[in-house]
Amino acid sequence: MTDVSRRKLLATSATGLVVGGAGCLNSESDGDGSDGDGSDGSGKQNGGDESLVPPARWIPASAGSRLFFSYTDLETVRSHETILPAETLDEIPFVPHGAGGRVVGRMETEPTFEYVLEFGPEGDGEHYVMGGEFDLAGLDLGDPIDEVGDFERFEAAGASIAASSDTLIVVDPEIGSIDDVLAAGLDGTDRRVDSGGSFEAVLENVGDDTLAFGIVPESTDEIAVGRSWSVAAETATYTQVMLGMNTSDVDEDQLESELASESPYNRLDEFSLDIEGDTVVTTGTLSTSEFRYTDSISKHQAGTSRPVRASVSVDVETATQSVTVELTAIGGGHVELRDSGGTQATLTEQGDEATLEYGVGETETVSVVVVGGGEESVLLTETVEF
């Protein structure tokens, strides 16, 4: 029988992220101490609002009370192409998904983006900001409908588009306002990061790394999650942060021991754990030549499908021989609870909950699987003994 009478775990899946811990919510973070200020799209420190890391600069407060974001620093990725494994380069998205990918796919000349930022209230983007070099001449967008600063605005292909000499913005007009994105990026008007709270704290840990992802919930009573990979010439650093947990009863040694067998910690050369207040941060490293990254939509599939992103909390109660799973966030698709008897429950909406009950002396392996877009991925697998 497990020596923990009640265990709480959290699993978050997004472009390959999987985490789990006992006793509380665990979080991983890069540990670089980035404050989200004064860095350009490559993470270089320059100062000034226009050189803020893209998630800090471009995401407006109107992006929704619940926010998903994904950021890729492609300039850094390219600078390490000779070191990174070929399969990792194949997985990193060099163009955006969804509507952003459809617009890019219409370009006659292949763009070279320095970064790609996707964000929105759901787990499938809706807002896309890309910096780099590209030619819009082949898009046949017609005459611009407006000019905002250095940007020309267009309405085409079911999307609102704004383009300057080095930045391309695509917004689904049914989801958000391109005017709000431009106002945030150009004038600093109602930026999400300026509101403080969970989003600002997540960016402090992961906002300017090579590959970063975050989920910021509607309420401060819920868990905010951020994760990142920072790629350098010799070492890739994995970071995850989780905010908003009661950590008063967490045994750090036990948590670190359990994480050691979980992905991606079991692939890291080393990792450390830091708990402060309601925040848990873990940081680990491995050789850049051994870095593996999985994106739920390959760059070759951009614009044809959408990533499925979800997070759950799991309570394992040995006193009642039960496992309770709550769906805390979902960006499309659904979550299935499975054991040796097959699928036992399906969760589709945020807040949905299901309890699996077992007998005294039983040993069972419970899997939490996110399903959508014709694909599925395992968020968490936990063997329980009662």
C-alpha cells in the first residue's frame, strides 16, 4: 500500500508537456529569473517597450480571462541547428498553426520568422504574431483598409491581418480584435502583463526562453502553469512553474523523488526543486544534442489541425480506495480516464469530475488521456495500491 494516504497530482498537456507530483501541485521553471522585460524576440536584453519579449508586448488584456500562449524563438533554434537532433528540428513549429498557418501557407516565397507567438482564450491559438522576414506580395490581399503606425491592415481569407516590414499579425475576427493586439504592441495599451497576477508571474519564469508555453486560468483560485525549454550551445534547460497551490504539507524530498521517475525528469541529467509560498518551480538540464521536443502539431501540418491542450487535477484517496479526476482546463477535444478495464469516464468541460472506486488490496494503473483531432496523448499514468 502506498505510504501517502491522500495524494494530489496535476497533469498538464500541451505540445508535449507532461508533469505530475504528489502532495501538491508541482511546477517546473527555467530558473533564469527572467522578468519578461527588456528582451527582444530572441530573448536578448535591449530595454524599451518595443524590445519586450513578444508575449509581454503583444498580448492585450482583452485576450480573455483564461489565456493559453505558446512562444517559439526560432532565431535561437536556427543558431543551434547543427547540434539539435534532426527529429527535434522536425517537431519545432517554424510557422504558426490555425489561421496563422493558413495565411503563411498562401505566401509565394517562404518566410523566415525569428519568432512565432500564438495565444487566445482556448488551447488552439486564434491570435498569431510573427516577427522576421517575409514577402506579402504573393498573398493578393488587395489594398490595405487602414494604416496603424508602421502597419498596414488587411481583411482577407477570413482573418484580420496587419503587416509591417518585420512583423505579421493574424487574428480571427470572430475571436478577437486586431486593433487590441496592435494597441498593446505599439502603444502599450492594456497589455495583459501590466495587470500583474498569474500571467506576469508565469512570464517571469518562462517568457523569454527558446520554447515556452503557459495556461493562465480565469480565477486566482485555480492553477497557472508555465513551461519552457532554453536551448544553448551545450545545454538545454527545462523549466516549469505552477502557481496557486497550497504547499504547506508538501514534503520536498518525497516530491523530488517521485518526479525523478516522471517524464521529462527521467531524461534530464539533473534537476532541482524550489517551493516558495504557493509556487513550485523545477529546473533541469540535459545535453543539447540529447534534447527531444514533441509538438502536438508538426510544422508540416500547420493550418490543417489544432493542438489539444488540457490540464487535470487528480486526488488519490487510499482511505476510500478511490481516484478522483477533475478537468481544470481544456482547449478542444475531451479527456478519458482509463484503467485495465478500458475507458471508465469521459470529461468534456472545464470543471467536469469523475471518481473511480476500487477494492481493498487492489492494484490498478490509471491513465488520463486527452483525445482530439484524431489523436490522443497520455497526460498522466499512475499506479495505485489500496
